[in-house]
Amino acid sequence: MASKILSIMPADDWYALISDEDEGIGYEPLTCFALVQIEEEGVLSTEVRPMVWADTAVMFADEIEGFMDLERIEEIGDDDDFDLDEEEQ
């Protein structure tokens, strides 16, 4: 199966959820998403794949041993913009 990266796009606030037997479950920040062209048995297809920084290179997150899922975690600001109703206090 041959593959080629066609394009990359930012992956702000996205993390790969990785399971490690020694350290438990952790989050690895994504570097980018890659639009990848795949040729399998003469048929071309495309898919979007997550990438992470791994020591000295960027690699596909879904190829890391223990990869579980992707999760978007937005930063929470200092100003909480909701008020509790009097009944909820």
C-alpha cells in the first residue's frame, strides 16, 4: 500500500489519547492533520489522518502503539460566563 501526503492542516486543541501499560492513559498533542492519498491495488482513495511530534520527526498518531482515539480539548478561560440560578446555588 503506497501513500502520499497531499496537504496538512493545523490541529489546534486536538489530542491523541494514548494508552500505556506503565503510565496509564495520556494525551499527546497533535501537530497537524494530513490529507493522505492511498493507492491500494491500483485504486486511489484519500483520508485525513492525525500526526504527532515523536522525538525527531512527525508520525501518524494512529500508528502509535496504544493509540485509542482523538479528542478535542478547548482551553478554558479565566472568565466563566455562566451564572447559576438561585435554585442551583
